[in-house]
Amino acid sequence: MSKAEPGRIRQFFSRLGPGLVTGAADDDPSGIGTHSQVGAEFGYGLSWTFLFSFPLMVAIQEVAAEIGRVTGAGIARNLRRHYPSPVLFGIVALLLVANIINLGADLAAMGAAVTLLAGGPATLYTILIGLLCVALEVFIPYGRYASILKWTTLSLFAYVAVVAVAHVPWGEALASLVIPRIEFSGAYATAVVAILGTTISPYLFFWQAAQEIEEQHRHKVKPLCVVPSEAGPELARIRIDTLTGMAFSSIISLAIVFATAATLHANGVRDIETSAQAAEALRPIAGDFAFALFALGIVGTGLLAVPVLAGSAAYAVTEMFGKTGSLDSRWDKAKLFYGAIAVTTMLGAALQFIGIDPAKALYWAAVVNGVLAAPLMVVMMLIVRNPRAMGRLPLGLRATLTGWAATLAMAMATIIFFATL
């Protein structure tokens, strides 16, 4: 390795941020549960869907990032500026419902994982983890918090380690990426939709757009619609950041499917509803090491995903009311923003007290996300091609075609989902 090589590597990683964190947050505990179920029930048969969804993820998340960086405003604020109020209120309301349910499922999974590792009451752990996540977002300055989120992404490598000890038949596993194994059944169609629903999620759109604005404020630069001459390198950075983050997300998702296919499916375990169940089922098959790694990964990914879920809701709420809110603001200067973080997180944690089953909560979160994702993607595509919003920097033709392809795929997946109910 040349002397210049480490410097280039450091420079590459220093440029990663919103896209990397967004991609990693996509593999939240509820997503881990979905992918574990897919691997347990279908083995390697649905691996091809991750290769299919990858360019769609990249396209729509790049659209979200460009909305934030070019306009200097988040998705909800752009909706407030350019589209009817009922559209704005409807989208934010659905986002809040989906995020609170997802928060409840993720926090419950984290509490259950801690119980598996250390014993004790899962309910208490769930509440304490919720309070910890709120405290981190409220009291840690954005610059340091963004760095913490980037380092937390390393927890996802736990699933790469699980694959390493799971005795995966690599010939079969890799072939499944390019040779689809199609089944004409309701369960198979629902699984395909579930994978798309956990990889193309509305809260990730709001988060990445908002994080581009946070980075803009942090570096004291203007929106690109004001200084279009600076667009070239900035849009290139967004592309690399988003591509890296979504690739990371897809690799980890595949690792979870491969690990559970090689262990649970291969040993006849086909019914997994939560990520904690997957961890527990791994112990007698793959051993204590794989079990501990899987359970620790649930906690680590949850500590990354819970702030993203709550933060995306807070950005949407403050923008909907025309207020300012930022992770870089003091809590007493952005009460609505931090109040939304605290309320959505603790409402999610409280879901377990009203007798909602975590697996059913995930199902209904998928329903709400399915209702919201495709219409929101349509609106985002309209924003990113709107000269009133984007100035002289509307989305290019190739990216526009890819973005509309992702939107169409999500719309079809939503139709299939409801057709198989």
C-alpha cells in the first residue's frame, strides 16, 4: 500500500455521513425480524430480491438527499411550500403512526434481546432503552452525535460474523442472487412485499433529507439552489454516500438471510416472528457465540435505528408547522422538535402496556408504510423535478427514470400486499 493510500481511505470515510447512517438504520430490529423470517421460511429463495431492490433504494434515497441539499429544506417543508395542506397533513400523520409502531417493535425487540443476554424484565429494559435514546438525542451536540451514529453502524458487522460461523453453502447462496426461485403463493408474495417495505421506508426519506440540511448548517454552506456552481462535487458526494450506505444495508440484510437460511431453515425451523426469536432459535443450532452476536446486533442496530425513527418524525412535525428544529439546537430553543422525539419514542415504548403483540405491530406498521411509501415517492419525484423548489438543479433524466421506476415498483408491491391480505 502506498503512503497516499491510507489518506485516500480516510478521506473517503470522512465524506460518508447521512447516506451511510440511513442505510445502516434500514437494518433495524424489525427489519432483522423480517429478514430472519424470510431466511427461515424460504431459505435462499428470496435472496434475489435484495439485488433487485438495491438500485431502487439508491435512486429514491438519492432523491431525498438532493431535496434536502439543493433546497435547504426537508420534505415536509417543501410540501408545505408547494403543495396543498391536506397532502402535507395526511403524509405526516401516516408517518407518525408508522414510526410510533416501528419504535414500539424495535424497542420491544431490544428489551427482549437484553433479557436473552442478561436475564431480567424485558419491559423495564424497553423503557430504559427508550429513555437512553431520548437523552442521547436531546443532550449530545449534533457534531458528536453524528459521529456516534457513524460508529454505531459497526454493530451491523455482528451479522457478518454470524455468517462466518453458520456454514453457509456459498455456491447455492450466491447462485440464488441471480437465479430467482419463484413461488406462486400468497406467503411468497407477502414476503417479497415485506422485503421491499423494510428496505424502502418513508422514515428514511425524511431522515436523509434532514441530515443533508444538518450537514449544510454544520459546515456553514448555502443550499445548492442558491449556489448552483457548487453542485457538481456536492451531488457526487451525495451519490457516493448514498451508494455506500445502501450497499452496506443490502449486504447486512443478505447476511441475515444467509445466516438464518443456513441454520434455522436447514434444521426445519420455519416460523420466526421477531428478531429476538431468531436469536434464541440460533443458540441450539449454531451455538452460543452466534446467538450472542445476533442478540448484541439487535441492541446495536436498535440504538442506531430508534433515533432515526424518532428524529425523522420530529423533522416532519416541526416542518409541517413551519417551525425550526435541529439536532444542533439546544433543547430549550427547539421544544417542539425535541418534544416530538421524546413523545414518539416513549409512545412506542408504551405500546407493550396496552397488549399489542410486537409481531402484529410490525404487520400493521408494514400496512401503514405500504399506504404511505408510494404516494410519498410520487410527491418526492414531483418536488425534485419542480423548478420552483430546485431552481436550476432539477433531477437529471437518468436519475428521474430510475426514481420513477422505484416508485412504480413500490406501488405494485403495495397493490400486491393488499391483494394478498
